[in-house]
Amino acid sequence: MLQVVCASANPDKVAEIQQLLNGVVTLLPRPVDVPDVVEDADSLVGNARLKAAAIVAATGLPAVADDT
């Protein structure tokens, strides 16, 4: 099964994303050594992309992120 890293450190968001992706991918936790991303995009989608890109750069694995 494909492994995807969750960009969120919020346990409630992680649980919500896990529920949505259950059975489709294996959701891995955000590495603790990845610092918070500056969310300075001009939209929620832009901020989610920034977070996902940071996780991909740090882990080399696909990532999923949200910004709400």
C-alpha cells in the first residue's frame, strides 16, 4: 500500500485525514524534526501546498496537507 506522510501536527486533523484515507493509503505521521512551515500563501490551498511540499522535501515521500 502507498505510504503518505501527513503534514499536520494537529492530532484531530490527523485523525480526520486518516479516516478519509483509510484503506487507500498508509498514513504516516509528520516527522518530529520537520519544523513548522511559514504559511504565507494567499489562499488555504496555497498554504496546504507549502506544508505538503515541505514534507515531501524532508522525507522524499508523498504528503497530504490541509489548511483550515
